[in-house]
Amino acid sequence: MLIVIGGLPGTGKTTIARELANRCQATYLRIDSIEQTLRNARVLADEVGASGYEVAWALARDNLNLGRTVIAECVNPLAISRDAWREVARGTSSPLLDVEIVCSDSDEHRRRIESRTSDISGLVLPTWEAVLAREYEPRSDERLVIDTATVSADEAAARVLAVMRAHGNAS
């Protein structure tokens, strides 16, 4: 099974994805880690662009083909990236669980953005203004939406696990 956990920075994606990966012993792919590694390696002539996603899609395919559960954590802001994740699942005959993490309390969201620190060497976290200005296409596709203004990371992970179990795909 491929679980894609998306949403704006500061909504709680990383915390939820890590908790979920620990609970079900899944392969965890974090776009921020992949993109910063590409920057640190100085292998790109320009901005990272879609490179991090391309790497993640390939790693997800490899692991899904091994029968692993894969959790991909990324902003996933555009229909084109969302479609690509669906194609990864389809191409590996894997079920897809698409999860969008939101934080409906803008004061809380801002507090999270302004108070967090990076655990990835060299990664510069976005400011609140950058998060507000970020391109994020509205969604109308089928997905599980979790609002971290109303549930804890533990409760969010439990909700995702419940959906996975309903599809016969959780430990």
C-alpha cells in the first residue's frame, strides 16, 4: 500500500508520518530529506524543482514492488504531483491512501511555523509569509482529510491506520 501524506508546511505531516511508519513498520520517504540531500550534494545546476519527487516516486516504486508499505510525506501541492503518486500506485498494483493534513486554526498554524526548528542539516524552513504565498492547488479528489487543529498526531495516525485496516493493509 502507498500512503501519501500531504499538506502545507507546519500542519503536522512529519510527526504523523513518523508515528505511522513506526506503528506499521513502513518504508518512510520524506521529500524534505531527499530535496535537501540533492542540494547538499550540489548535483543540480538549478533549483530542486521536481527532482525530489522524481527520486521519491522511483524509491516508492521499488519498495512497493517488494511488497512493502510505503509512506510518502510531502507537500504534494499540485494536481500533477498527486496524479504521479496515483500512477506509482497503479503501476505497482498497490492500493493508494491519499491523506491531506490541514490545520484550520491559522493562529496555531502560524505558531507552529514560527516556533519549529529543522531536523535536516542545511534545510531552511519556510516563513509564515512563504507558507501563505506557496502555490497549493485546491483539492476535490478522493482523500482522507485530517485537521490537526482538532486532533493530535497520535489520533491522526490512528485514523490513517483504521482506514488501512479497513482495506486489509495494516499491521
